[in-house]
Amino acid sequence: MAFQAGSVSIRRAGGSISGQHGGDSLWGQGGSGGHVGSQSLRVGGSHGGWQAGSGGWQAGSGGWQAGSGVAHAGSVVGHAGYGVGQAGFGVGQAGFGFGFDQAGFGGSGFGDGAFGSVQVIGGEGLFPGNEKETMQNLNDRLAAYLDKVRSLEEANTELERKIKEWYDKHRPGSSTGGPGRDYSKYYQAIDDLNKKIIDATIDNGRIILQIDNARLAADDFKLKYENELVLRQSVEADINGLRRVLDELTLTKSHQEMQVESLTEELLFLKKNHEEEVKGLKGTPVGDIDVQMNAAAGIDLTKILNDMRAQYEGLAEKNRREAEEQFHKRSGDLKQQISSNLQQGQTSKTEMTDLRRSLQALEIELQSLLAHKKTLEETLAETEGRFCLQIAQMQATISSIEEQLAAIRADMEQQSSDYEQLLDIKTRLEKEIETYRRLLDGQGGSGSSSSGSSSSWSSGQAAKVPNKVTKVRTIIEEIHDGKVVSTRVKEES
């Protein structure tokens, strides 16, 4: 993660400029600069640093953004502004003692504000006076701002060139012996972990695909089961209908049997009556009377009864045969349908058993895949936690080194200030000496007394010059398994 050292300067003169600070970027991206109010034209961009190693971190130099105001036809005229973003000290991989591969730092941020006037006209959104002159003025300002932007781009390019030169001089293994540590021994472990994460992600996707396929297969089996269940219910309904037909046939058969029994009883009764009549006729005494009658022939009851009996027996036999034929025919159809239905039911039962077995196997496989998925998720969470911990440790190291760098810069500024003071004192002393020398050359003896006093004053001033003290600060870090265990700072005068 890049950190930024520098400041953003946005000034305004005679106008209202609303600027906002660009946010810190993640993973080494340089911070973006400030930009002006909501009705401004933003011109510019942000310049990041170099791509860093396999991790692709970026060490960003400070970006810049500049905006030139345009007239907003509503309430505010001449919202004009120009902002320069801050330049950060971005650290990528293995740069300046931390990171992994590359690093860079940007120059300090600088900026300038808008100039000109802003006119607000009571909310009517109209330009007072000459509109062309106002627009021309705004266009001139825009051109000036764009020129300034181009100059800033050139300055930023120069800063990037200096950053690259500094990096080439101070990177690990360079001729100057940069202070950075080499983390190349961790690259293989990081690549292996990345490969494991990718493989786990692929396996997870494959498992999810298998789960979806199993779910689709289960839905298909469920649909087939529902179709077979509907078919079974229709077959059972047909069987129930055939049973009702069989019951009706049984009732018809019983009715026909009752009719046959009643006709048989009637036939027996007629036979009995006929026999009694025959016996009665046979028992009548016969004389020698010869009676001749001219009458029609009598009715032959025996023949009539025999004809009736034969007719009823034929009718009964015909009804019996028809009933038996119909019964056998329907019974055969029913038996055939029942046999086919039993076969279909047995087949459906076998298919249901196979489907139930397949469903159980799929459920077991699903449970195992879910358990494997949970294990992979736990492993992934543990790996992420470990990497987060390592990143936090690296960030802590970066923060400590940033503090040390700030202290070093403060010492450098203090030494520079002391040097300026000493140089100023030296310059004044040289001027004093030159003045007294000219006085001595021009005035002779009188100048000697003043020269003596001046010399004593100069020597007194020289005595007040502070002594230069050189301090050597040694930073000692204890590293165990690639982790910084402790850090000590040792100073020597």
C-alpha cells in the first residue's frame, strides 16, 4: 500500500473555489490530486509508478489534476480553479528496504490556485455587461491554465526520471548497494499458494457444477417418478373399472342362473302334472262302446309340452353359452390387462428402486462434496487470514520505516538550516573583513584601533559559531523466518 509524503496546495484569489483532497490509493497507486468545484472542467490525470514484480503492485508518484472553471448558466459565473495533486512516497515490491521488487517515490506535492474573480448574480443565471468579453476572459484563463498544466506535466516527467535514476542507484544489488532486502526467496512460496488458491477455486467451481448436474438429474428423476405415478394411478383406475364390470357380469350370471332354476322348477312341475293326468287317464275303465264322433282332432298336450320344454331348454342353453362366452371373453381381456399392468407395475417398481438407489448415492456424494467444499473454504479463509497478517506486519514495517524516514528528513532540514546560518555568518564576516581591510589600507593608524576592535568583535562572532556535530544512527533489525522480530536504533556521536 502506497503512503504519501507531501502536501496539496490550493489557493484562491478573489473567488470561490471548492477543492477536495484526492484519496489514498490501494496497493501502491499514487494518490490523486485535488480538483475544483462541481461546475469546473477537469483537465489532467494521475501518474502512477512502475509495475512491481509478479504481484503487480505500483509505486505511485504523485498525480496531479487541474481544472479550469467554466461558466455555469444557472447561478455562478467563473467557477475557476486549478489544483495540483500531492506526490506520495509509494512503495511497491522490494523498494527501499521493504516491498518485493520495485519501488519509487514521488516528489513533493505542489500546487497553485485560481486567480480572477467570481461573480454571483442573484440566482438568475445571467451575465451582466458584455457576455463576449466575459467568455473571452474565461477562455484566456483556460488557455493559461492549460499552459500551466503542460509545464506541470514536464515537471512531473522530470521527477519521474529522477525517481527512476534514484531507483536504479538504490535498488537491491545495484552498484551503490541499496538498503532494500531481497524477498525473492518468498516468490516461489507465494506462487505455490496462488496456484493452490486457483486450483481450489477451480475445484470449487467443478464441485458446484457437479452439484448442479446432480440437482438437475434429481429433478429429472422426480419428474419421471411423477409421470410414472400418474400412469400407475390411471392403470389402477382402469383396474377398478374392470372390477366393476366383473361385478356386473357376476350379477348378470347370477340372474341368469336364477332364471334357469325357475324354468327348471316350472318344467318339473309341468312334468309332474302331465304324469298325473296320464295316470288319471289310464285309470279310467274302458267299455265296448263304439262311439263315432265327427269332431275335430284334439290337442296333443304332450307334444306341446315337449316343444315348450325343448324351446326353454334351447333358450336356457343359448343364454348360458352366451353368458359363458361373454364371461370368458371379458375375463381373458381382464387377465391380459391385469398381466400387462402387473408387468408395468413391476417395471415401474424396479425403476423406482433404481432411482431411489441412485438418489441415495447422489445424496451421499453431495454430502461428501459439501464437506469437501467446507474444508476448502476453511483452508481458503485460513490462507487469507495468514496473508492478511503478513500484510499487516509489512504495513507496520512500512510505517516504522516511514517514521524513520521522516526523522531523517527532519535532521536533514535541521542540518540544512544550520548550514545556511553558518554560510550567512561566513558571508557577513568576509564582508566585515573586506571592509576593515579597505579601512586599514585607506586610514593607516586610526584604522588600526578600529580594526582591532572590529577584529575582536569578529573573533567574538566567530566564537559564537556552533560546532558541527556528526551523529551516526544505526538501525538494527532482528529477522526470524522472514519476519521482523525487533528493531533497535543506535546513535553514535
